[in-house]
Amino acid sequence: MVTPVRIIVMIYLITVSCACASGNADTHPYRVGVLENDAIDESSGLAASRIHPDILWTLNDSGSKPVLFAVSTTGADSGQITIMDADNRDWEDLAAFKYRQKSYLAIGDVGDNAGRRDFCTIYVIEEPKAIGKQIRDRTKVKSAWRIDFRYEDGPRDCESIAVDTAGQRILLLSKRTMPPVLYGLQEAICRKTKKVVLNVDSQLVARQLRGEYKVKDQNILKFFDLALHLFRGFDEVEIREIPREENKDADALVNKAINLKALL
């Protein structure tokens, strides 16, 4: 679980006045097209492709399928892809970036209107090289990697993300705080761990995590569900049982913590 760091305490919203003459049509918004794909019913977020000229990527908001849509700059349908190992709990934004000569898309499952989420998720996929008719058959892909994280100062509703490849970080802008706060997930774009090994000195916990025993305690169940969710971010999770007699250092630290707590 990654903890984002506040890299800027506040951002002041600045209204920029246009100095152009009011009669200039270029100073006014105008429609360049209409979204052709009817499946895009609540577009939330837009990113320009880094490998396909005049192609934009978009997504639907919370509760929709984990799908990215490709559209032209005039709104024409250019196909869609499903991310098989992702959930759309509350997708809000996406960003396109290049890293080590490859093009990626980062999807922010970061919405939290009620401010109650235990953690949020960033999914990163390699941008499809095929476009248009070649992905109209509902192409399915897996994420290249994912980042589950918590904010250092409690749940936040975020609706905008960006990727800073030079700084090796993903930026997240809060919505419901005044003034807004910019957070940074340090080194997030280079985290590509595929396998994790857990050394557990509790036979019960190890067997519960492997699915051999059921978790009955409701107080523990929420942490068990969180662990299983985090496991999905890796290709392989190995759980090793470490006998207590081989884990004396950890036992000593636990006993020390218990004794310190008793003194407080």
C-alpha cells in the first residue's frame, strides 16, 4: 500500500482574462464534434494518445464497466478496450505518458464523494498499438501494474490525475478541500513488482490467506478482504509459514510493543 505525499500545500485557482478583442470568434468555445459511441454515457476524463495522432482516450464514471474508449478529435468512435483485472469503483480521470520508450495510460479509480474509501487505485496499462477497426471487437487487456494507496491525512475525493515522468510520480488533485491539495505518489510509475512473498508466523493466518480456512471474526474479515484485494495487484503471491522458533526477532519486537503500550 502506497501513501501519497502532499507535495504542494495549496493551489490557488486563478482566473485568466483573455486580452483578445471580444469580436474574435477564437475566444469563444465552439463544438468540434459529438461523441459517436453511445456506450460513453458519462465521460469523465480525457487524455491525448501518445502514439496515435488525433486520438483521445476517455472513460465512464463510477459503477460502469472497466472500459476505455478511443475517439477521434471530432468524436468519431475508434474502438474500446476492457481492462480484465480492474474494477470501476469510481473512475474519474486518466493520463497518457511515455516511460522507457513505451506509451502508457494511467486510470484513476480515485473518486470518493462521501470520503469513506479505505484506499484508492491507479491502474496502468500499455497503450494499445492497434486502433480503429482493429479494436472494435472489444479487445481485452491486463494492467501492466497497479498502485493501491491511502492519503496521509485521511480519505480524499480526487477527480484529476497527471503523470510526472521526470519526477517518477503520479499527481492527484483533491476536489472537496478548500483550497485544493496536490498529492504525489512518489516513484509510482516505476513500481512493477510481479511477485510478492509473505512470511507469516501464524499458521491460522497463513491458511486463511491461502483459502484453506474461513475467516469468521467480523473484525478481522475486513482486513482479510483488503489483503485479497491487494493480492490482485500481483501476478503471483506466495505465502510461507515461518515457525515461531525461527522468528524470534519478530516475536521480541511484538512483545516489546505490547509492553510499551501497557505503560502508556
